[in-house]
Amino acid sequence: MANNLQFDAVIFDMDGLMFDTEQLGLEGYRHAAHQHGYNLESAAFHDIIGRTVSDAKRLLQEKFGSDFPVEKIREGRRRYLAETRNASGIPIKSGLMELLEYLKKKKVPLAVASSSSRRGVERNLKNVGIIDNFKVIVCGDEVTHGKPHPEMYLKTADLLSKHPSTCIVLEDSLPGIEAAHAAGTIPIMIPDMQQPTEACTNIPRRQLVGIPAKITIYEVVMMAVLRRGSNGD
């Protein structure tokens, strides 16, 4: 174990976990859908949070019909996000930088496992200046099965040369938590746009339920470490 901590590695999701971009992404879908004549609100796209591009396309067409112009709407969303990013930068979640610094000092290997594309993940990590913190990066366009399938987390743990059971996974989405649990990791949910379900809260070694709204990602992980240490699991 690294420095007597209760884990050997930490795997981060990206959107909604490190960066406050899930709401922005949903707003991008809403904006693009309106441009194509679909009067949809952001909530209509909640089901695709945490999903890969291919799964998101399938889910959108299942929900809105085969004639739903997914590619055109996704392109409109990309333009919306690029304009917003260029104007305001990438919003970083509170406590992220402190957590990365803490884990760096403890020499804990870090990875990213994101449903977004490799291009998008690397762009965001480079723009914020944290890409060098991560030993491994696995993206949605590099797996056959996206979250909630465990493939992404199993692949990430393998590239880290760590057993999944020794990896903490930080996630904000329900598909991500399901994937992390199915892979046999230590899942911690830090809710963003999706709240934990009853099934989620019954997952062993699960997220900390009922965390204060203002708590940071750094504080959540520290609480998890202390809790695991006191439980001896």
C-alpha cells in the first residue's frame, strides 16, 4: 500500500467530477436541440450522463426516435462548449487541486477513466495544466463497452498494474458508480447532476451518503480514507 494509506491508486472520472462541465454539457444539448426545432430542456438529456459517445447516440435515438438528428445536435453542442470554454475557461471543481497535490505528495498513482473522447480529455487536462499528474488515461473511444460496463475500470487498473480492489474510483454518475462496483474497485460517488439511488447506496464500500452540499472533492476523499481506516476494511 502507498504510504500506509488504505488504497494503492486513485482513478478519476472527468466531467462532473474534476470539472464542473456536466451542466454545461446538458445546456449545450438543449441549445443545439432548440436550433433544430426540438423544444427540450436540459433534464431530457440526464440519461446520457456518464455514457460514451456511441452509447449516448443510441440512447438519444431510442428516446426521441430514429430521425432525431444526433450528429447535427452533437456538432452544435461541440460549438457551444468550445465558445463557452474559450470565453470562460474550464470550471474546476472545488478541492481538486488540493487533492491532486495531496496524492502527489503521498506518491499515489493516479489515472483518468472518462467516457469522453481521448481528444476532449487530453485537451481539458492540458488546458487546466494537470495532465502530467496522471500515469494512465483511458477514454470512451478506447473501449468496446462503456460505463456501466466494468471494462473501462478493469482496463485502467490493468494499465496501472494494480488490482481493482486496491483502486479508489471517484465518480459523479450512476453509470460510473455501477461500472466501478462491477469492476471490483472501491467506488466513491461525489454527486453532481445525478443523486445516488437506493441501489447505489447499498453498494459495499460505496460513496459517502448525505455529504454536505458545500463539501469539496478533497474533503470527501479524506473522509473516505478515515472511514475505511476506522472500519478496518
